[in-house]
Amino acid sequence: MAAELPMRGQGASRNRTASFPGAERSASLRSLDLSMDTLTSLPTPSPNAPGSPFLPPESPLPMLPCRLDRATEANRSPVHSGAALTVRRLFIFVGTGVLTLAGGYGMYDVVNVGGVTFLEAVLLGLFLVLLAWIAFSFMTALAGFFVLLMRSRSCLPIDKTGSLPGVLSRTAILLPTYNEDPHQLMARLRAMYESVQVTGRGDQFDWFLLSDTSDPDIWICEEMTFIRLRRACAAARLYYRHRSDNTARKSGNIADWVMKFGSAYDHMIVLDADSLMEGETIVRLVHTMESHPDAALIQTQPVIVNACTIFGRLQQFAGRVYGPIIAAGNAWWHGGDSNYWGHNAIIRVRAFAAEAGLPELTGRRPFGGHILSHDFVEAALMRRAGWAIYLAPALGGSFEEVPPSILDFAVRDRRWCQGNLQHLAVLPARGLHWVSRLHLLTGIASYVTAPLWLLFLVLGLLISLQAHFIRPEYFPKGFSLFPTWPQQDPVLAAQVFAATMGLLILPKLLAYLVLIGSRSERTGFGGSPRVMAGVVCETLIAALIAPCMMIFQTKAVFEILAGRDAGWQVQRRSGGQLARGEIYRKLAGPTLCGLALSVSACAVSLPLLLWMSPVVLGLLLSIPLGLMTSARLKTPGLFATPETNNPSAVVLRANELAASGPIVMAGALHQLSQDPELLGQHLGSLPVAGPRKFGSVDVPLATATIKLEECESLEDAAAWLDKPELRAVLGHPTLLQQVLHTPRAGKSRAG
């Protein structure tokens, strides 16, 4: 008998049985009718019942990959792009240039000791690049300080105090997920759903949980918890879609939804698995999109919540204190040419479908392939077509979570690093607005500056070693009555260093001044003295952590240049715990770097070691810092924010639901065998196989089929199938029904 192997992407025909040589069908499989009669005989839920199908009828909307080598003809012009915005941008860039030139002139005087050597010239060039990066951030923060101080009107006014407006358009809220905790996920989804319902505008919104989950047990648990969620909410506007092919990751997930359901909706609000948004915020975003037909995207400023470790609290405090002036400054000079951060934003569906289809980059990974950091590129492409991209930093009611430890942050940062370096291939794209190119360049620079800082430190150390161990030439060639003595100006060097540190620290003080100027903010943080103490502690701890992150980012850049792909790893949320062994192993590298730098500096002089002590100390303390900052805090202490002292109702509700206790699941196969409703919904959600075609073999499905021929019980199948094979079985209706009709172990032995 000829072997019939299932084909990848096609599946076996639903009216045939796959067979293999040398394998006899078990009694249970022989007696099973393998036609689709079993599937079609399952009860069909009422369309409006909580147990209705997982997805609504499809409403396709074409979305083709764009061309980077061909400019899109803009058919619209964003508002607020006149003389006022030009003056604002001149303020930012002229100020950045003046600060950079002033600092560069001072640094030139420092290194110009008897002439500038090659190493000193390289050092000076690196200093100019790095100082320009610092000065640019400083000017943005300075602009944000004046905007908040004078309570200037935003270029995109959103009334937060008036009565809640009505909305007429249809909006889909999309929550993509990949191997996340289903119980926590559904808790956040339900909290947001209830918050929107309270506004009385819930009929205008549909909710989609878009799963790219690859773990078969989590997949079935998602379906089970989703069914219970929809029953608890008594709503048919909650939908669930599992995608078996994870092409292009999150961007592919969103694009797939647009192409299948996009034409039924005017807008979509894209979330992350850890996102939360208040119902009032969602409604006001939709109303603003309706009022500004030129806008393709409005990005909110998410506030960090639910941090429970010291590292998480540091990020939560820093983001809440310093974030507003940076965001206000960016919105002030970006105007309608702002950026997209990939979540907690509302997007006009037709603009996205027409302009933001991402091409697959040529070449090998990590630079080639699907674009990882899709958000910047999608915003740039929509702006290229003339749509406006806005940032709404003062809206509020938008929340997110952060990695709980240095190592978890580094893992996420590694993925972001690869995605931003991919933008090197997007920068030359034709027709991009110059501000969009600047956004892409800023993302690249945020990671490239790490190896530049390390190189700057190493060059400074080499110059000091050279001066210490190489005898200076007191009488250069040519006639000279007096020797040339090498001269150092430690006072000038200290002044340059202090000025550079001032550009880093002054924005923190400006943010503090803005904060204490608002009575509600002051009270929310627990008083001005408490905030100042928190700023001082956060600054010191962040300064110690920064060298470690510099090493991690430098390593990431070189790994990417060497061709190493980051992959798609599951992110550990705030509830995760780090093992001590993992901290010791992964932070040993930065510790060794600190040891090497300290020995080299000590070989020159003790003053040089003291000069480099901020960097060296942070590296040497990497492991203790990793252990300390990953520890849980029972109370926020100095790092309390208004969101911890007086949490939003949607945050409280999500935490309440999450604390109610997760659902206990027996395993994918056993759960499906015990729950007829779950099985019916699962089978009904699987795509219908098309005509069988020859092609590459779906190896997990083929090996699973062979293994199942030898299984005598459901327990055998659950124990023998690995995760890829189990996932293949769960996605194949005929094979899944074969497994579930296999007798359980106890019944088999009894027979």
C-alpha cells in the first residue's frame, strides 16, 4: 500500500484516511468513521449566544506589501505643518547643534596636548556623536518642560474634562498574544471590555483575541478560558482567532486580521498582551479619529503599572516622573509627523491596509526577512502617503507592564535591537518624510550608541596607557630652544565631564519641577520630599545599572552583525521569578569586563581608576545589582506613583480578576476529551482544508500520524507526542477525532 503523507499547509483530505506501510490500525481506529460527519454533526451554537462561533463572518480588505524602492504619491497633507512647527524644529536642532559644538570645543582643548594624535582624534569624533545624542534628548526634554509649565495647547486637542462624546464608527480592539498566561490575558481583556461597557458605547466595539500561540496546552487553555470569558460577559462581540502559521510574528498577525475582517471596521486599537486601557480613553480616541479625518494613527503614552520588583518599580517611577516632559516635547515638535510604538494606539484601518503592508527584506537573517520592529516602519509608510501620525501624551488611561528584572529587560532589548538595526535597510526607502527617517535613525542610534560608549571608554583608557608607558618626545624634530612639556588640564576635563552629566541629570530636575507644580500630581506621589528622595535613589541605581546594559547592548549589536537571529521568545511578565544561577551565569560577562577595566585603569594611576569608578563600579556590582533589583517589594516605598497609591478602576478590576485563581487544565487532549463544548468550538474554529496538493511534507503531522498508529490509549498519545506533533494533531480535525475516540488507559485494560 502506498504511503500517503500529509502535505504542509494543506492537511490530509477530510474524507480519506492516511495510511502507512507496516502499521496495522488499532481496533479503536478501525472502528472510527473518519469522514467529516462527526464534525458536521456537532451542535451549532446560536449566532448571538455566548457559545457562538469564535469568529464573525469574514469581511476581507486587501493589504499588499508596499514598495520601498518606489515613492507613494501623497494625496493629502497633514495639518499643523506650517511656520510654527518649523520654528519649533529649529529650536530643537539649533539648540542641539550649539550644545554639541560647545562641548566639542571644550573636549578639543582637553585632548589637544602637544597636538592631537590619531587616537585622540577618534576619541574626539566619538565624543561629538555621543554628545549630539545627549543634547538632542536634552532639547526635547527642555521643550517638554516649557510646554507643561505653560500648559500649552496640544496640536491634537483631546478634551478630557467634558462630557463623554458619542461615537458613530465601528472599532475593533485587537489583543495579539504569543504563549502568554491565558488567565492573566482574559482578566485584562474582561476588565477593558467591562470598562467600555460602562461608558454606554460598547455596541460600537468588537474585541478580537489574536493568538499566535505555539504551545498546544496554552492554545487549548486559551480557548477554554475564552469560552468562559464570553459566557461571563454574555457577549457575542468577543472573538478568538488562533493562527497556526506565525508568519511575520505580530505584524503578520495584525495584517492577517486586516485582510480577513478589516473592511467591517473604521478603526482598530492595537494592544499588547500586557496592555490595559480605560473605556473612557478608548471612546475619546475614537471620537478624535472621527474629528480628524487626516489622522491615520494616534499613539497614547502608556503608563507602567503592576511592577512588583525593585527593577520594575524603578522603571515605573522613572517613566511616570520623567516620561511626561519627554513625550510632551516630542509631541510639540513632531506635530502630525509623530511615531508609532506598536501598541496602545488607534489606527485608521483603510489607511493601514492601503499603505502599511510590510515587505519582506532581502538577504539573510537577522537583517533580512520579516521586519521585527514593524511599528516605526508602518508609521513612516502611512506618513509617506500623506496621513498624519499623532502622539497624545496627555490623554491618560493607557497602561502597560515592564520586564521584572535586568535579564528580562535585556532579552526584550535584544529583540528590539535586531528590529531597529533592520531599519538600516528601510532608511533609503523613497518618499519617506524626513522626520520619519529621523525616527528610524533614532531607533538605530539608541542601540549603536552602546558600543560607541564602550569604544569611547576603551580609547580613553588606551590613550592614558600610552601616555603612562610611552616616553614623551620632549624635543621634537626641528629647531627648538626649549623642550615641549606635555600639559594636562584636569580642571577643564572636569568641567567638560560635569557639563555632559548636567545634560543627563537636568531633565530629571526639570521633570521634578513640573511635577511639584501640580497639586494633584504632588499628592498622587505622596509629597514633594518623597518624590525628590525617589529621584535621587533612582538616579544612583540607574547609573549603576547603565554600564551593565551597555555591555548587553554592545553584545547584541555584535551578535546581530555576526548574523545571529534573536528568535521569538516568550516574555516573562512581572509574576516571573529568576533563578540565582541564571543571574550568576548571565551577569558574569559584565563583571569580568569591569574587572578588566579596573585593572587597566589601576595600571595607569589611582586617579584614573577613581575617574572611571562610576562605570567600573556598576560593572563589578552587576551580580549583586541583578539579585537586588529582581527581589520583590511588598510596598513601593520611595518609588510610589499615583498608579500605585490610587490605581485606575480598570487596573484594579484586571488585578482582581487575575487574583481569582487560574483555571486548572488537564492537558490539551484530556481537556478536549472531557469538554464537549470546548471540542465543538475548537473543531469549528479550524480552517477547512482545501484540495489536496503535492508539496513539502508536514513532518510533525506525518510523525504524529505514525505514532498514533501504535497508541492504544489516549494516555499513550498524550505521553508520546511532542509539542510540535501535538500542535499538528490539534490543527487536524480528522486526526484529532481519531485520538479522542481512542479508549482511555483504564477502559482499555478493563476490555
